[in-house]
Amino acid sequence: MADVTTGWGGGAAPYAVNSKKLGMWLFVISDALTFSALLVAYSYVRMSNPNWPMPFEMDPAIIGATIMTFCLLSSSVTMVMAVSAAHRGLRATAAKWILATMAGGLAFVVLHTREWLHLIHEGVTPFQNPWGVPLFGATFFTLTGLHMTHVICGVVYLSVIAFGFGRGKFQSIDVEVSGLYWHFVDLVWMFIFPLVYLMSNKMP
Amino acid sequence: MSENAEHHGSRLYLYVWFWLLALTGVEVFLAYEHLPLKTMLVLLMSLSMVKAALIIAYFMHLRFEKRSLTLTLMPPLVICIILLLLFFFPDSLRLLELRPS
């Protein structure tokens, strides 16, 4: 067997990455397609509907969503710092950076929940809203709900990795793989933010 | 992770972070310009694709992986998204044009 692989050369490790990392990349690509389908569906009804509601006022919705974007982007930076520390073998430092990432994610979840409650208070539910365009609530809650589920799963995943890695249980590659997932969640928000919020903002 | 990427590490990541925030700022600014719906959609999506590319290349580290990984992962994703857009967007834009004004 050894002869075959060494004799063949390039065939043994065509991607030269850890199998966990390749697995996470494949998951990320398939999940990206799920989100693209939802975003295209949302954009379709948004573009073709003449009475699309524009409920997002500068304060609080747009400012809130911009702060949420800031939270996610910053948590991505703390995550790359965690990966970098993990690769240098600094377990405690890496765990602290992951905790900072989780704090960014939790801030996002809190702000987003506040936004949801604000809309629900105005009478927006997945099936009806005061503006008479039920598709608004349906697409809004599906899209942001699936994304928020990803963020919450990400925070749980990161907490497992942070405590496990801090106590010497995981390898640095596990931190890097969890980072891939976290950056992907950040990336999806980069499309939800302009499509859902900025395209439906209430002009002053 | 190559030694080279490791060294430039923090400063490179902060630089990317700065650009991502700046592009977000431009998007929020554009949202308050009175632009036609189609122009707005194209501008915002172009900026978002630049942001996505920055995140994938630097934060997700794909730029520093072996090229074969990028070539396996990205073309199917891009082709599927283009197919989605080809199926739905001409229709949605036609509905936009047919709106009674």
C-alpha cells in the first residue's frame, strides 16, 4: 500500500488539508446553497411585489442591524486570533479569544431578539402583518430565523471547543474548523443585512 | 498554515476587518440614496460579494490553501447560484416592469 501511494505522488492528499477541515468546507458549501435558495426566494418576492413594506427605520432597526454587523465582523477577527494562538500552542490565550468570539455572537443574538420582539409588537408574524403583505413576515422570519439558529448553534459549538481546547482535549485543527463555521455564519449575514434591512429601509 | 501567513497574521486580519467595516459603511450610506431598485440591488450585491470574497480568502484562509481545494469548492457554488438567478431574476424583473404605476 505504501508503495502505491508514494509511487503515485500527488494522489494521496489532493487537497493537502485535514479531513475534518475538508468535511467542514463541504458542509459550508452545501449550507451556502441552502441560504442562497432562501435569499433568492426572498429577493424574488421583494422585487416583484409593488406594495412591499419598508418598516425598518433608521433608529432602531438600521442602526441596530449595523451594530449587529459590527459584532459579527469583530467576532470573526477574534476567531482568527484564536486560531492563530491555537496553532502556536497557546491554549489559554486561544480559549480567551474564543470566549470573546462567543461574546460577539451573544451580543448579536440579543440585539436580533430585541429586533424580532419589536416587529412582533408591531403585529408582524410569519402569517400576517399590518401592511397586508404576508410574504414579508414569512420570508423575514424564515431567513433571519435560520441564520439566528446558525449563530446560536455556533455559540454552543464554540463553547464546547473553548473549554475542551483550554483543558487540552482538542487539537488546534479543531479550533480552526470551528472558525470556518463561524466565519461562514458571518458571511451569510453580509448578504442578509443588505437584502433584508437596507433594501426595506424607511426613507426619512 | 504557512509560516508566512502566520507572520503577517494580526496586521493583515485587522486590515481586512477595517475594509469589511468600511464597505458596510458604504452600503448603509447607499441605502439612504434615492436610487432605482435595480441599481440599488446591483450595487449592494456587488459590495457584498467583495465582502464575502475577503472573508473567504483571508478569514477562512482559502487563499493560503492548495489551489485544488478552491477549484473543487468554488465553481459548483458559483454555478448553482448563477442558475438560481437565471431561473428567477428575469421573471422577477419582468414583474417589476409590468407594475401598474
